[in-house]
Amino acid sequence: MTVTADDLRTLLSSTEPGATLVLEEGRTRVYSGDEVRERSSWVVTTLDDLRRELPDAGNPTAHDLDERAAMLDDMIAGQGG
């Protein structure tokens, strides 16, 4: 699995402006929006998108994070990532 619930927790706790979870060299990382524009990283999801997609982004359950991580991981696999 490339994307984990811990990756999503890291993204949710980020204070970077425009925080974005990216796939870079086979690993996930959280960058600010400016850093993403400067690099050629593959965008997995943004903080804003993740907050919209979780039922309770302010207090997500482990199940919600695991489920969303699996969905994002499947999306990456479908793109050949």
C-alpha cells in the first residue's frame, strides 16, 4: 500500500498553505501548494479535498481514514503509480 491512514493524518495536521499529499519517488510526502508547483510530483489529494471527502474531517475515525487511504491507493494503482 502506498497511501496509508497515517499519511492522511499527516496531511490533516499540516499547517502548510495549500497542503498537498504527493507521490514522489515511490513515497508519499506533504508539500505546500507552492512546493507542489515547483516540483513535478504526482498529486494524490489536497488537504481541502480530503476534508470534503471525509464524513467528519475534524475528528475522522480510523475506519474513515483507512477506507479513504485504500481508495486513493487504488486510484494510484489504476494510473500505474
